[in-house]
Amino acid sequence: MHHKTATRTAREPAPETKGRTIRWARLYDFATTFLSFGRAGALRRTTIDLAQPASGEKVLDVGCGPGTLALAAKERVGPGGEVHGIDAAPEMIALAREKAAKTGATVDFQVALIERLPFPDDHFDLVTSTLMFHHLPGDLKRAGLAEIRRVLKPGGRLLVVDFAAHAESGLGHLLAVFGLSKDRSGVDPMRKLLQEARFANVEVLETKQQQMAFMRAWKG
Ligand SMILES: C[S@@+](CC[C@H](N)C(=O)[O-])C[C@H]1O[C@@H](n2cnc3c(N)ncnc32)[C@H](O)[C@@H]1O
């Protein structure tokens, strides 16, 4: 028997979604860790600073990719808190679970969709989502925001981080990734979507990262 084959866990099937999934999890993780010239690290640190996961809180990261932000949130909420990460790509979740096992962190990573969150109503203090919304068509953005609002506790908060520019074109995407774009035309449509989804006090937060939009909103 080959030891490697015996210990490898079977990969879960990928659920069907109209969102753009990323199946090349290891390359994505490598690129965001080593090829982003420190930008990805700075983005995570700013996200955590603005989201402020507090000791004992319940946190969900939606579209968590390889789990970096969820693992950082777990350090903040401590053993009395609870952190979950979901992603549509089984490869991302497998890698996130591997990282959690390596560090001994108890974070629950699940293959799941933003449009059908597997959590009860009014459960989370904080939901985060980074670089994910531009992967969703308009109707899924609306369905996803409704789901996030459902699983947030009353008074709970959402932090959405995404390219400030419309990131549909390949060139626009690249310019935004390398911080070369001054285009912030994606901010107003996202603010409108958050307001239409009945989030209160929608704020666009000022940061040094002009190419990114950091938006915070509350379940009133
Ligand atoms: C660019 S990655 C961002 C990953 C991570 N949040 C980060 O900041 O590095 C976008 C992620 O959204 C996931 N995704 C796409 N459609 C989705 C859906 N409908 N539900 C949940 N995740 C989805 C992709 O598989 C991918 O891992």
C-alpha cells in the first residue's frame, strides 16, 4: 500500500455555482504569499485591523480561499471564540484545513456557497469577505449579501474588501493588483448593493490602499 494514498483524504465534490471558483489553490496561495511583493500581507493586516475580531466573538470568512484571514481571526478571538471559513472550491478548503492542522488552530473550514450559507440565523458577530465579490454575477452578489445578513446577529458587522475598480477586465484586474489603478468606480455600486440588502451605516473606510475598497456595514 502506498502510504501517501492511504492518508490522503478524499476531496469533496465542488458544489455548482455561478460564482468563479479558483481550483488552483496551491498556486493561488503561493502567488498571494510570495509574488505579491508584500501587498497580500498588508491587505490581511489592514482587514484584521478594521474588522477587529474581539476575544470570544463568532466570525465567518466567506470565500476564504486558503484560509489565511480566518486563521488570523482565530488568533484574535481566542479559545472562547469561534471561526468558520467557507469556499466553493474543495481544493481551497483542503489547503485551509491543512494549514489549520499544522498550526493546531481550531477553525472550521467547509466547502459551501455564499448563496446557501450552512449556518443558523443571527449567529455571527462578524462576517468578512476579501477579494471575493468580483467573482460573483450581480444576482449572486444580492443573494450572498442576503445570506450574510441572515447569519449575522442583530448589531453584527460585515467587512467587505474588494478591488475599488470594476475588476471585470483582465487589464483592470492586473492594474488593481499591482496598485497602479486610480479607478474607484466599483465603490458606489457596492455601496448601493449593501444598502439594498438592508445593511445599516454603510461606510467606505479610508486606508493607504487606494486600489482596494474596504466597506463596513451593520445588521441594524
Ligand atoms: C480571489 S479568491 C479570494 C480568497 C481569499 N478570500 C483571499 O482574500 O485571498 C475568491 C474565492 O471565492 C471563491 N468563490 C467563488 N464563488 C463562490 C461562491 N459562490 N461561494 C463561495 N465561494 C466562492 C473562489 O473559489 C475563491 O477561492
